[in-house]
Amino acid sequence: MKLTVVPEVTDTDREALFKGLRAYNSQFIETGDWGQFGVYARNDTGDMMGGLIASRKGLWLCIDYLWVSDAARGAGLGSQLVAMAEQEAVQQGCRHALVDTLSVQARPFYEKQGYLLQMSLPDFPEPGIQRHYLTKPELK
């Protein structure tokens, strides 16, 4: 067996690794209904003003990415995106939600949406910044 370090991860290598990982995990976890979905806000000319990409993993909604443009910030768009994602997740059978955010991003925003801090990692990804993990115990 030969070990190597490569400077770039190829799609082929990523898929080979994921295939093995999925095969192993499938012994313990049913992943057939896992998937992703997006919620997007576009202006009249079709430009994206904000969006959310989420994963569905079992009973959990995982908010992977949320972005609102500077022009749309402060008008409630982020709250609307999260609410719509939660509604979609409930329709797909989710009962809980998980999100992680950096201290320079949106912890207070998620707390206003009903998310509770579970843990924080100090100095991630660099000194003085924290990564916060929040959950919403019950989606409605």
C-alpha cells in the first residue's frame, strides 16, 4: 500500500472516497432520503439577491450556506429564506435544524430565528474568530 499527499482533490478521488464512506455508513444509517435543496431570492432582472442551500439528513435540516446581498440586508430577506427552508424541511420529514456560523457572521441572526447555541470552537479558522454550532430543537 502506498500513501500519497496530493495538492488538489480531483472529482474522481472525491467520488471514490465518498463511495467507500457511503458504503460503510449504510450499514448503520439510512441515507436514501438525504438530499439538498435551495431557496433563492432574485430581483426583477433575475440577479440573485440572496439564497440558502441546505442538506436534509434524516430528521435534520442542515443549513449549509446562507447569503444576502448588501443591497437586500436589513429588510428581512434572511429570515424569509430560513423560514421557507424550514417549511420545506418539515414537508420532507425533518424535525430539527443545525447550522454553523463564524463569529464574524450571523450568530445573533440565527438566535433571533430560534436557534440555540450548542458549542463554540475558539480560534477557528484563525485566532480571535469562533465557529458556533446552533440547533433548532423543533421545527414547526
